[in-house]
Amino acid sequence: MAVNCRLAISAARRGAASAIAWTSAVVAGSFALDYLAKAWAPIRFMRPLSLFAHFRPHAILAEGWSGLDILALTGVGLAAAAVAFVVFARRDL
């Protein structure tokens, strides 16, 4: 999933530095959304929009994978792969 997100971003950017910056911004934004949604009740409903809300290593080890989490992460991965394919196919190389 994360690889597909990086693939989509790098396909859209011309330089490596720009792709790294955008990837870092997406990961940092997702982490910040998860953290703030846990800490601040008025935006708690936005937590499922964060990728970190669906990847919980401690819960996975204790209880196993949740079907909803697998579905959410797979959906994001497939959407990112589709975006990467479309953007890369339209790039002027």
C-alpha cells in the first residue's frame, strides 16, 4: 500500500526531491490527523481517513487482522496503483 502511494507520487513528480517531499508530507499529514483525532474529540470522526488508524500492530498481534482494516488498506493501495498507472501513462518521457 505504501509502495503504491510512493509510486503514484513519484509518477506525478519530475524530480526525486519533489517526490520525497510529497511522500513525506502525505505520511506526516496522515500521522498528524490520526494523532489529533485521538486527542481532540471534535475531529474524532475524521480518524478513519488516516492510514495509521487502519494499521495497528499491537491489535494485529493480539487479535489478528480486522477485515475492515484489510479492506481499507487494500482499497487505498489499489487506488494509488491506479492513479500511478494513469499518471505514468500520460507523462511525457
